[in-house]
Amino acid sequence: MKMEVERERIALKRERMQAEINLQREKFQMEQNMEKERLQEKLYLQREKLQVEQNMEKERRQAEQERMQAEQKRLQDELQLKRLELEKMAALKKDELKILETKNTDKRKRMESTVYKAKLFSDALRGTMARMPSDPIELTPHFRTVEKLSVDFTVEKELKVHLLKPHLTEQTRALIARMDPDEASDYEEVKKLLLHECKFSPAALLEKFNSLQRNADETYALYGNRLMSVLTYYVDNRKVKTHEQLLQLLVCDRIKSTLSRAGLQHVLSLTACAVGTSCCISDVPSQWESRNFDPPQLPHFSTDLNET
């Protein structure tokens, strides 16, 4: 009896345990089903969200593409408008350039003409170039000033005579008018003619240097410039090239200033000897002795002895 009860108790216990196991199994199964449904729902929502995002991205891209196409069309229209404006401006510019080129060509032809160039340089040199001096000895310094101005103002060679003529005297203009037309337009030929017409000798230059006086309204600087011009032309006229020749020339001139008239005439007759060299110093004493010349009496020689 007792065993029977125990057996029933055990059976009940087994049934209870089996029911708990079944209950746990059903609970686990329900949880799995719920988790599966939850995951499926989550996956569905993610798919829906992804689809929405894809649709939105597609719409955004389409809108962006349409915007870019519209922008591109706007830019093309603007570019076409700019191109038309540039073509119109280019046509106008081309016409303006043609007009300007025509004006420049006319202006260039006018500027290249001798008359225009002469007037241009004449206006530039107005008040700068002095009139031709009346003193022939001052003519060479005048030419040097003209030549320096020509260099400073970059005057063309063929225009020098045109610019010089207004500053010449009536006599010198008459001389140029009698020249050959080709030579009359050559500055060097005109200069050579005027210097030749002056015919001043080295002795006259030296006399001019010794007798040149300062004007009352002249500064010592200008007076010194005049002295330097005459002395320079005298030295050039004597063909002095070296320092030694210059010293010999000074000594010769000093000796001549102490000679008598006859002795000076003898020295001036030695034209075969190069002026300013030592021969005119060393040869004079022996000639004095052989020809019995008078002792020195004259302090200076004057311009009336212009044989050299």
C-alpha cells in the first residue's frame, strides 16, 4: 500500500516535471518566435528605411542633375551671349584699329617728313641754340655747341643744316645757297665751307687768346670758357696731339715772343718744320748767328704776320 502511494507520488512528480519542461519548452519556443518576429520586423523596417533613403537619394540626385542641367544651360546661354558681345566688340575694335592704323600711318608719314622733323627739333632747340657769332674765332666753339646739342637731342644727320640755317647770318646763308645742293644739306661740308671762309691763322688765334678781354656783363666762368675755346682751337690748329708737343708749342711761342721782327720772319719761313716741334727751338740760334739777325726786341708777335 505504502509502495503504491510512493509510486503514485513519483508519477505525479514526474508528470509535474514533464509539464514544467513542456512549459519551459513552449516558453522558449514562444520567445524564439517573438525574437524571430521582432528581427523580421526590424529587418522589414530597415529595408523600408533603406528603400526610402534610396528613393530620397535618387530623387536628390535627379534634382541635382536637373539643377546642374539648368545651371549648365544658363551658363551656355550666358556664354553664348558673351560670345556674341565679344564678337560685336571685336568687330568694333577691329574697325577702331583700322581707323587708328590709318591715323598712325598718316601721322608716321607726317612725322617721317623732313619738314615735320625740322619743325619738331627747331621747337625743342628754341632758346637753346645761339645765333652764329660775328667773331670768326668764336665760330668753332659755336659749331661744337651745335654738335653737342645735336647729340643731346638725338638730331638726325640730315637735319643738322636745316636746324643751323635759321641761326646763321645773311652772308653765310648766301654762301650756302651757292653750294651744290647735295653738299648744302651736308653739315660737315657746310661747316668746312664756313671755317674756310673765315681764314684765320694759328697766329691770329694766339693773338686772340692773348688779347681777349672779359666783358663787363660776363662772369669769370664764361670768360674762362671763351679763353678755353680759343686756346683749344689754337692747339688743335697746331695739330698738337701729345703732352710733349704741347710743352714744345708753349716753349716755341715763348721764344717767338722775344724775337725781333727779322728773327720772327725767319722762324715763320721755316714752314718745312712741323710747328711745335723741337726743330723750331734748336735751329733758331744757329740761324741767328749765320745771318746776323737783330737781338730780341718784340714782346709778342701780332696778327699781321699770319703766314702760318
